Amino acid sequence: MVRQAMAKWPNVPHCYGWLGLDARGHWYMRDDRAQAAGPFSQADGGNPVSKGSLLRHDKLIDFIQRNYGVDERGQWYFQNGPQRVYVELEVAPWVWRLDAHLAVTAHSGQPAQPLECLVDELGRVFLLCQLNGSRVPGLVHTQDVALAAQAIEQGLWPLAEITFADLVARFGFERSPQRHPPSGASMKKAGR
């Protein structure tokens, strides 16, 4: 259905700023008031100034996660019919959950294979994982850091230190597409 809509309406402008993914893997709708209150992510990866409204509708969340991807500029988006809706990231494009057996699952529920483990200057644990044939970076959910520590102590995930700025640069993801749209981009806010 998404491909059909894209073919039918090829010139729909991209949408920026109204959808965010937080450090716990929750999606937020950011209306005009939320956007005017401040950015979704801080430059240093600190807490957002203004998240917006937490999405709770399971089918909408599933739709977003099924159509979640990345463009050539490292900007994450979901394809909403013919419109590409860019996502503001609080920290990283994926949030990883761990179970008691140290299996890794993405915030979308998809299984992932850890490839590399990194810790930043704030003590946050990141994993580079194989997910759907791609190597993607993500943040270990705060509730699962103790499990990640077990994997590190057991030698399953060798740990390397990295600054958050270097992590973002190395993996090439844009945390705020709204602040850095492509030059000449046609921007549209939701509902307009």
C-alpha cells in the first residue's frame, strides 16, 4: 500500500519535527506547541526539552515501526504512505532490550545480533547490532544495563569507550533532521 501511495502521489513534501523516539523506545507525537516549547534532543544527548504526547495506539506504533528506515544522509524516518516523516531521536535510532539469556531485541520487537559494545562519557551502553541485514547502532534500555554488564563480564561483548559525539559521527545518524534538512527541501508540518 505504501508503494502504491508513493507512485500515486510522488511529490508529497517530507514532514519534519512532529515525531520523536525517546531513549526508552517510546514514540512521541510533537504538535506545534511541543515543537515551539523546545527541541526533542539536546546536543549532548541529554534529556529532551519537549517530548510531546506519548503514542499509545498499538496499531499506529506497529505501522510506524514496520515502515521505519534510514535515508542516505543518516536521517531516520517512517514512510507514511507517500510522505516521508523524519524522526527526532533523543539518543539513537534503536533502543535494545535484553532478556535473561542476553538475547537482544529492538524496541520494535525484532531480534538483533550484537556485534560491538560501546560506552560513552555518561556511562550509557550502546550496541552495534545486525538487524534485518543491516548494521545499526542503538542504546541499551536503562532497565537492561545490568544484563549488559553480565555479558561484558562474561567476555561475550568486549567493551570499548567512545564519546557520544564520536559515536554519532562514526555511525552517521542525524538526531534532528528538523534542524538539518537537505538544502532546498520542501518542509511540511503535520496537519498542514
